Amino acid sequence: MKYRYAVVGYGFIGRRHVATLKSIDNVDCVAVCDTNPQRLEEVREIYPEIEIYRTIDQLLEESDINGVIISANNNQHKELVIKSARAGMDIICEKPAAMSVAEFDEMMEAVDQAGVTLTVHQQRRFDKDFQTIKKCYEDRSLGDVYTIKSSLYGYNGNMHDWHVYKSEGGGMLYDWGVHLIDQILYMMDSPLKAVFADIRNVINKEVDDYFNILLRFENGVTAEIELGTYYLSDQKDWFERHWYMGGNTGSMYANKFDPEGKIVRTTKLLENVNEDQDKSAKSYGPTRSFGVPEPGLIVTEDIPKVETEHIEFFENYFATLAGKAELLVKPQEVRKVLEVMEACWKSAETFSSVAFEPSMEVKV
Amino acid sequence: MKYRYAVVGYGFIGRRHVATLKSIDNVDCVAVCDTNPQRLEEVREIYPEIEIYRTIDQLLEESDINGVIISANNNQHKELVIKSARAGMDIICEKPAAMSVAEFDEMMEAVDQAGVTLTVHQQRRFDKDFQTIKKCYEDRSLGDVYTIKSSLYGYNGNMHDWHVYKSEGGGMLYDWGVHLIDQILYMMDSPLKAVFADIRNVINKEVDDYFNILLRFENGVTAEIELGTYYLSDQKDWFERHWYMGGNTGSMYANKFDPEGKIVRTTKLLENVNEDQDKSAKSYGPTRSFGVPEPGLIVTEDIPKVETEHIEFFENYFATLAGKAELLVKPQEVRKVLEVMEACWKSAETFSSVAFEPSMEVKV
């Protein structure tokens, strides 16, 4: 069987979805739907074999498809998913799945009633940098991890298309936060206990362009997720992805999406102070506790090389439809990310942390 | 008049206090008190003119002094300050002033009853790196500041002397946290609203050797204070002091205690997306919102050069005694720092933020 899919919303990511569907065996992109006639004209020129539709209703009524990829503006996901589910479509929805947990619950009600499959395009679970960090975490390469920092910096608040408009679901927490939070939750093997977040409109009028989120987990990990679109430096490689992970037997850093970094250890751990230390202050640099390490103390290892590609998201999805795999991005995980995002907004507004109780872990 | 001072506690910092007192006009160090006979022997050899005492009681009874500098272990500050105050001494106490707010209140009761002056050795208000940040903040060099990061990283959990023992007031929040928090509170012109903190014993058994503290202020500044004694990297300059400050007209960074850094701006702020942006994805690097800036977009300025030295702490103190200055480090400020530290411990234990109400701003 060849899966016949339509792409609903032919913007930046919709264009990519068409190309992706066309690249996978047993799958085809047979239709595109967009409200913008210019974009449909572009489809007709590049892919004359693809049907084009101006409305989701027309698409669902007239086209012979098995499923849809929803890649319209965030505020349109709910309506498009519900209509698609009721038409019996299996669905891949762009991230964030919904503008709120309440919206997502409405969507899932329609999905469950229709008995269709819904997943969300959290393809950054297959980012190389993330998979590298995840591997080191799972292998306990750094012992007991206490801190994970995931950050991304930009240079002039650059945001595109409808992402600058609040009513359409703009802002960086929706756009990137959803990926960065999803990565951490996907990796963690422990309940989330609390969220503390700072969210700002630094140079954008309507929407957030900076956030710093602390997620505290029961197992002792605190993950810090920071994104700044107007967070400047003249230092090389600043304007890219950064990770830092610290454990009790070492640390690691990884920069760039195709990560460059090291696992770093010391040749000896300080076990305790000895009597002689009392007067040895001069050897410790500018202060006694900190300063440049002695030569040979710091040793490094290469970070592992993890082979991973975004296409694996789609491979998993279609293997799931064929009964040959378990769905990678599960609706209950999607819901949890939305819960965390709502907790972030609440925390930022109230200047207080938001608790996650164990009961919240088993919802859906 | 020449101020005759004694130094109580001749450890690392006590040694420095003797030298400092000897370097200031109108001040002399006439006595040293320590429970360790070896250390007193060292005093006798280096400074034969200085009286030596084994107990604070003997010092206060026998020596003709105007004041004391208390530089014993943290757990001894309370008793030593109270005894000194009752003997009519003006007092400089090492940081942290006390192990708790309750202890400090007891100390201040004795100080106030005796009508003596107490200050605390928060000399890092005169650190060059901090003063540089403070100047840029006060000059509004970056517009409206939203984030300030103050961090310090070490290499093998190196902690000295009694600082590894909990009972003596060890741990890095007491040792360094008190400075890093004091700097931020001293600089801020707005009430503190909430504290969220993560505090760990990463490789030390008894005491904390890592902390990450978020302080949210009413004016929109979030200050993040991070210290890691086992927070490794092989990158140059990692093992030193770091600052980052972000505002809506630029950012700045400063590394090292004698700071090296830049104020960084963009030649144009993104005002909003334009229609053409829809298809221009390829110019934005690895993702549309982030990526390397175009040549010429990032411009830098030198950070200001601020001349400042720790000796100014003592100059202010003795000028205050002479009625020629206002005390720099005020007891109510010292108390506030201790309140914040207690909030940090509570936050770390409870996985929740601790609120600061306006009423707490006017205590003491």
C-alpha cells in the first residue's frame, strides 16, 4: 500500500513536508491545501501532479487521501485537526500542536472518537546535538547529572512570517520552546517537580523573543533552557546551539547543531582538604577556590558520534501506521509539553514557580 | 587619632587583614587573637610589635584597642561579635556575617545596645568586573536590562580549610554566594520579588559546591548567579569570572576579575517581518530564526574602565568612624543577603520559588 497524504499549509515547513513525503518509499504527497493562491500556483509549477485545494473542507471531500500533515499557523491547528480526524484522516500536526492544553484536549477528543492516529512534528528529537547529549545522559558518561543547559542565541530578534503576531500563535516559546522542552522531557527518566520561567518581549511588541526556563526533576537534574533572539556577543560560534551537562564524574559541552564538543574530566577529584592547604593560597590563582587548573589536571574525551536524521521521524510514523513500530511522539507527551509551556507563562507572570505533582505525570 | 584594631582569627583572610590595617594611615593592627598557637608564633615572627592572644576574652580585657576585625570560622562570628560589641568595640566582621538571619538579629541586638558600628567585609563591591557591570547598568548603556548573569567556575571542587565542614559554616553559598548575591542586591534599584535556587553537593560530602540562583526583581531584571566548583571545560578562560548582561539596545559580556569584554549592538534592530521574508529562508543559516549574522551587523564598544580596589572598603569604614562618610555595607543590607541565602536553601529543598514581599524590603 502507498500512503496518500496531503499537506495543509504551504509555508516554509509545508514546502519541506511535500519534499519529504515525496522522498519516502510507499508514501506520496498527492495534494496541497493553502488559502494563498500564489502558493498554490507555486505548487502547480513545481509539482504538476499534485492536486491543489483552497480549503480543508474541499480537500477532505474531494481528494482520495489517507492522511494529512497540518502545517498552517498555530492558531489554525485545532480546527484543521478536528476536521481531518472527523474525515478519518491519520494526522501529523506541526508543533506546537495547539495554543493550549484545553485546545489539545478538544483535538484529542475528536481524534480518539475517530480512531485515527495523531502525532506532532517534534522532529528535533533527531537533532544530532540532542541525541549526543541524550546518549551521554543514558550511558551515565558523567555519573550523576545535576545540570543540563540547552541554549540558542540569535542576533537581532529575527523572527519570520506570522511568528511575530500573538493572535496567530507567534512567539519563541511556541516556535522553539516547544522543541527545547520536548527534548528535555523526552530524555528525562524522572517526574518533573517544578518549573520556573522568565519570558520576555525584549524587542518584539506582541510576542516573546527571550525565555529562560528551569525544569527541576525528582532525580536531581535541573535543566535550564534559554533562548535569546537578541542576545548578542561578538564571540565566534555564539549564534548557534549550545549544550552543557554537568555530573559528578565530569562535564560535557557541545556546540552547533552538528555538535562540536568534549567530555571533560579531572585526573583527580579533590577528596578533601589536607592540613597543608592552610597556607598554600598562592597556588590557586586569583582566588583560592577558583583559578586556572594545574597543567595535566584537565583531560578530555571526544563526544560520541550519533548518526541521526530528521527523516527518522517520518519513518517511525509510517512504520507505526503499518503496525511495525511504536509511535515516537505520543499524544500524552505532546500534552505534557503544552502543560509545561502553560506553567512557564504562569511562572513568568506570577514571579513564582509552578509545581508539578505526581498525578500530572499519568494524565491522558 | 590612630585607630587601634585587633584581628580575631589569623587564617587566610586574617593574615590579609593584618597587612591591610598596617597599610592604612591613622590605623594600626596592635593585636591578633587565634586559638592556634602555631599561627600566633607566625605573628610573633613577622610582627614582633603585635600583641598575641589565645582567647577573645583575654584580648578584650587586656588590650587597648578601638575595634576588631572578626575573621574566624563562620560558626564563631556570633559569639565573637557579641562579646566584642559588649566590650564597646567597633566591628568589621567577615562574610557571611552569621549562619542565619536569627543569629544576625541576635548580633545586631548586642551591637545596637552597645552603640557600636558593625559592618561586614563585602569588599567585592569593589571588584573591577562588578563595578564595570554596575556602571553599565547605571548608565543604561544597554537600555532596559532584562538579564544579568554572574558566574564563576572551578575545576576540581577545590575548597579549603574548614570550608568543607558543615558545622563550621562551610559550603560555597556561604563562602562565595554571599558576595555574588550582595553584588546584585547592591546594584539593583528595585524590590526583589522571588528567588528560585538549585544548590548541590556535587563532589563534597557535607557542603554545597554548586549553586544556581535566579533573583527576579520588580523592575524586570532577572539575575542569575551560578557557581560551580566542579564545572569543567577545556576552553580557555572558563575557570574565571564571567558576566553577561542583556538589554533591549544591546548586550555586554565581561570575563575575568580584571574584566575583558565588549558591549555589543546591532547596526539595525529588526522592526518587523516584511512580506519578502516568506521565502528567504536560505539566508538565515541552520535555522531561519538563528544563525550567523551578516557581516557588519554586529558592532562592539569597549567596556568602560573602572578604577577600583578592595582597600576602598576599609577607607570607607574608617572614614565612617571619623564621621566623614556613610557606611558602605549597612547592617540592613547584610541582613537582606542572609534572608536571600535562607530563601535559596528553602527553594532548593522544596523545589519551589520563595516570594519576597514588599514588607521585607523595609525590615531593620
